[in-house]
Amino acid sequence: MSTAPPIPPAPAPDVLQILVDAIAKKAGAGAALFETDIFAEGSFSLLYATADFPRAATALAQRLKDIPFSPNQPVPINEQTGIPSLKSGLIIPLSAESTLRGALVVANQRGSINDSAFYAEAASDLALLSMALENRFLHQLRNFKNGVAQTVLKIAGSKEALSTAQEVVEVLRNSFSPQISGCAILRYGPIDEARPDAPREYLEIRGAWTQKRGSGGGIGIRLGIESYHKRLELLEKRKYYVFQEINEQVLQIFDPLVRGLLRDAHVRSMVIIPLQAAGKSLGLLILAADHPYHFNTFEVFSYRMIGEYLALTALATRMMRQRDSMQLVRRAMLSAVSDGILLMQPGAQGGQVISSSIAFNHLFGLSEVDIRGKSLYEVLSRMTLPEDVRASLTQQWIYMPVRSSDIRQGEFRAVNSGGQPLEILWTSTPVYQSDQVKSRVYAFHDVTADRASARMRAEFLSRISHELRTPLTSIQGFAEFILEVGGHDLAPRVHEYTQIILSSAKHLKAIISDIIDLTRLDAGQIQLAREANSLPNTIREVVISMEPLYRMRGQRVTLMLQDQLPLVNIDRTRIKQVLSNLISNAVKYAPENSEIQIQAQYVAQMDDLPEGFPPNIMLPAILITVADEGGGITAEDAGRVFMPFFRTEQARRERTEGVGLGLTVVRSLIEAHQGSVWLIPCPPAAGGYFIFTLPVARDLEAP
């Protein structure tokens, strides 16, 4: 989920498979790796099993939850496991900081396993496997939290009033994964403001969207609920219900009207989320797929969280109409969000606090008395912050008007009330009413776990890459030596094969370098060596160095660099890496004997930017365009090309060299320079247009 419900966990990464295979080899047996479900406590799911692992033993996923694991205490396989096909083996708990993350089952159908010898030989691999599972857990948890928080903040920070369910559906539809083909919000009726607890008689479609019919289909249709009372009560207790596959037999559960609506929308899978808040049932949120689809744990939980937020929003609207306590409504809404939230209204010294969330108070050691009615300056003085951080935030926040339309963000380090270090990402967003900014929301997202995950991943990949680079360096060195010493004396086939070995070794080293760069950037471990530089000179140097590459394909590079461009504060080596990646990408995908254009120009106004520029772009800036005459790219793919390991259908079909990491590295490096990068979608054969900006420091700005 970009700003979508969390991305479903990927299949077991190759590194997990490598470790499991290595451990199985040392044990002389088959092995299977199970991970705990992040939300279903005690549940296990199979991640990977070696080819020689007994097939019937996969049923262990159901039996593992009944085993009383102790840290670092393997459980021997015996008759009590209930798997007759296993003769002997071990179930090894995999823990991180005393928390069970999974289990490795090492077993066979023949002889026994020498426990002591196996443990001595496999100890380091088991430790790495536990670390890899913990990293996977933190990554999944981060995706889940980010997906929910981004979607909720997208709704809360929208310029539209979102006064109707259909407007909410329009915002949500852009946040769903591609698998979702329909969404509907239904409200219980009749709604009687004078009798809020009146009996429910029907469900009315208030907002709807399907890929087949578009937006608004079926709005106003009322569905009788007389025959569904028991099912609805069960749904409200369970908090959700999933129909993994809707066939004709399942359709018979519903009345003819509902059956007709489901058939018309081609619904084959569906999840139903009750909208409940403060003990009140307000309606249903329904998400559907037009093919049999497995809604996994992460998706269901993210949809539940979004449903809870929508329910709270709907309840707040109803309570305001009834002129109940506005403060109670705000507190209820803020309590549903796990991030720290501070809501401000115009006033002196940065504005006056309207309300704060429990999470905000907990993060910074405050109470409701410390917050309500105080100015932002007073709140800052009470927050548990290092003095240099407090001074920096004061400078950024106090002089920004509450009614400013700007969206600001940043991060800082602090220590919570328990003395634990925190890394906080903050965002300041205007709140609109009737197209006017009425207040401002400060959101504080605790990224401590995210950064810990990134650092752990960087450390882990650093170890793995070291082990891979050493033999690759030897292979490359020997291949170069053979070619240099043998020269023309080598048989043609030997010379060809040695060249292939050398090329493959260089390719693998480049992939490893990209992975390490991405991981270190994500973990904040790459320090930019910034200094004032002339961007045109840097561009010319890169183009000259890459001349053999594009001339080999008969291509030419045309430079269109604006005169007297201001200097930019950049890490010259890293920006050369960005330019090299973009130019090599153009060379790779553009046809032979074609032209590649590189433009650089100064941009000071939003009106001077080309189409599709991202929000929060920093100006003034130098804008660089790398254009080629390749096959173009669709709008759908344009939004995904910067994702790790993404490759277009054309690249996969034509088997173009690469694994899909170069553009991800480009984005990370540009964003580390506070710049922006994007791609303009083009029809087939219309070429590719990659654009990025590098901000110009005010003291280096052109006159």
C-alpha cells in the first residue's frame, strides 16, 4: 500500500531460504520454517520447507500453537506431536528479545539427528535466522502502521469537506491495493436525530464504487435487514467477516436484491467491516474483489482500523448535529489513532491547543491539564525534549501561521517519560472547512521501530554481502587475469566463456552494491558529503564517462543546459550515481540510433514545473530532465517504477537486464538531498521522461 492498506507480506525472502537450506544440510535432514502471525497470537504459518521435508508434516502449523515453548529450548519430535510420518527431529523456537517469532522444524523419516553436533555447527545460522525473522516482523508491522496512518491522515487532511459517504469512498478508492474492485459504505436507517437509539430497519447505500460501474452506483438503495439480524449481531461481535469465495451456494444466503447487486458487480470475494463507535452501530464498510481473493491478516486489520476511524468520524458528525460536547468527539477520534495528534486553532505564540490525543500525551510525558487551552509555545516548553530540539522546533513552528496552507514535516530525537530513546517523524497539516483553513493538525509518528528495523536490516545485509563479495571479487579477479595473460592465445570459446564469467561477476557486485546502498539509506547510515557544486559540470562529466556505453548502441546524447545556473549543495559522488543510473536506464530501454536529451533549468515558481510534479516539492530548485525515445510507460507503471524490484511488463517480456533497484536508489538519493523525482507517463513509443529537482540554497540562489 503506498498510501494504501498495507502491502501483503511477500513470500519468504531468498535469504530465509538460503539459511534454512544451510541448516537442513548441516542436520542431514529436511527442514521447515514457520512464522508466528503478527496479530493472531499463538498461530503459525508455513514460510518455507526444503524439498525433502515430509509433506504430511506441514500440518505442524496447526500443532505448533499447542507446544509450550521456552526460549532457546528445542522440543524433540516424538509421538506426542501427532505426525506419524516423522521418525525423529527437533522443533527449535526462534525468538528475539524473549519474544517468539517463529519455529524451525528439522526432521526426517529415517534416522535420528545428532543434537549436540548439529547445534555446534548450526549455532550462527540459527542466530541469523532469528534476526531475519525479527526483521521481517518489524517490516510487516511498519507496513501495517504506515498504511493505516497514511490513509487516516489522507482523509483527515483532505481539502474536501468529506461530508458524504461517497466523498469518503472517492478518497479511499485511491488507497486500495489493485486487487480491490469495489467498495461501499452503508448506513443503518432511519436516522432520527430526536431518537438516536431508534430500532434499525434497513441499510442504505450511501457511497459506492466498482471498477465495472464507476462511482455512485446504487446510492440510495435500501436493503431490508429483517432476515439478517442474527448475522449482523454476530458480525458486530467478530468485528469483521470474510467471504473468501462467493459462489452460487454462498449467494443463496442473501435475498434476491442483494444477490443481484453482488452479481452485477461481479463480486467473488468480500470482507464486511461493521462501523461501530462508542457502542453504536452506524453501518457497514464493504470491500470486494472480482476474482477469488484471499484477504490476509494485514488487509483485514487495516480495513478494520479504517472502519473504526470512519465510524468515529460519522459519530462525530452526528454528535455535532445534536450539539453535544465537541471536545468529547475530538478526543474520541484522536484516541482511535495510534500516532500523537495535536489540534491547534489560531492564536498567539503558534496558536492555541484545542485537543490532543492520548498517544501525544504519552509520548511527551504530558497530561490533559498541561495541554488544553495552552499556546503551542507553552506546550513546547513542557514537552520532554532535548534543549537543542526544543529550540529547533520552536523556530519552525511558532512563526508558522495556523491558517497557512503549507504542509510541513521533519523529524527529531527525544526521550520518553520512561527514559527510552525515541525517533519521531512529525507532520503539520492544515484542516479545511469550506475551502478555508480553520485549524492545524500536528501528527507525531514514532518511527523508532522502523529505524531499528532498517538498522538491523543494514547490519544483516552487510554481513551477507561481505560473504558474497569475497568470492565474487576472486572470480572477477581471476577472470580478468585469464583474459589479460591469455589474451589472443585463448581458444575462442574459452575467451567467450571467461568474458561471460567476468560480466556476470560485475553484474552481481553491482546488484549487491545497490541493495547495500538502499539499506544504508533507509537506515540513515549514509552521510552526504555536501558542498557547493556546478550541476552542468557534473552532468558533462557523467555523459563523457558513459560515452562508450551509448555509442555502442549508436545513440547520441544532447545536452540542453541553461546558462548561469546557481550552485547547489550536493554530494557530488551521489548525484553522479543518480545521473549514471538514469542515463544507463535510457540507453537500455531506448532503441538503437536514437537520441537521449538531458536538460537542466532553474525553477522558482510552481507554474514553471512540468506536469505530474509531486506535492511538497521544494523551490527554488534546479530541474533536470532525462528524456529518451523508448517505448513509453503507462500511468499505472509510472507510479510504481521507483519501488524496489519493480519491472515493467515490457522489460520482463524482452528480458532486459536488471532487477529493478536502480531507480529505487535514485529516488532515495534525491530525497536525501530534499529533492523530488518523478516520471511523466507516455503512450507507447512516445519515450520516457524522468525528472528530478535539487533545491537551491537561498544564499546560492541566482540573482
